[in-house]
Amino acid sequence: MCTKDLLHSLYRYKAWSEEALFKCLKAPAATSFPVEMEKACYWLSHINIVDQLFIARLQGKPDGFDDVVTEQRQDIIQLEEDFSRANQWFVNYTKSVTAMELSDPVAFNFKDGKPGNMTKEQILAHVLSHGLQHRGGIGTILPREILQDHKDHFTTFLKL
């Protein structure tokens, strides 16, 4: 399997995992834990902002964000829609990008003003690892009652 195919598979996994996570977060049990849900939504928003930033960078477009976090209270339904849209973009992108294009450099400025320069392949790897890291953190915030059926494992995805 080449890097391009692996990235496509990993982005399909990301979409699957996050869709399953949102099902857990919308389940009735979640309403019993408002403090934990608010913290989880804060981090989900951060994941999505970073996803959107790098989508814009890969497209060579302005991103429309001032920061990588927001203190604005997040609506779970809107977050789910935002994740779905971003994940679909990444799945489509990783299916169509060529192996040669993955080595193309992308110059940009981070939100702290420092310059960034990554290849498209590095950007795609960063977005995956960034989201996975924070989903793991969210898993430590939320009680078992919410996440009891959620399996965020690449191997689980591959068995489907």
C-alpha cells in the first residue's frame, strides 16, 4: 500500500470514528453530564478549527479564523455538521490527490504569526495525529456511560 492509499484509508477511518463519536455524544446519557460535554465540545471545536485551517491551506485560500480555539459555546449538531463536511472534503481529497502532489510544499502562517512550511503529505499526517490526540483526551473527559459503545481503533474500522 502506498502512502496515498494509506492516507485515504486513514481519513475514511477518521470520518467513521468521528461519526460514531457524535452518535455517542447525542445519546440520552450525554445530557446527564453537561460539564463534561461542554469540555468535550470545546476540544471538538478546536479539532475542527484546525481541520478547517489546513483545508484552506491545502486549497491555497484564506481560512477565516483568528485563533485555533473559541470560547463560544458549541452546538453539538452544528459541530457534527462541520466535522462531516470537513471529513468528506479530506476523504475526497485523499482519493484524488496524486502521489507526486503529496510532496508539494505549502507555505502559510500559523495563527501565532510564525511561518509554516509543510508538504501536503505532512499536513495530512498532522491533521490525523492532531485529531486523534484530542479525541483521546476527550475520551478521558467523558464518563464511560457516554462512550461505552465507542471504539476508536483503526483495526476496528478495518474489520468492517
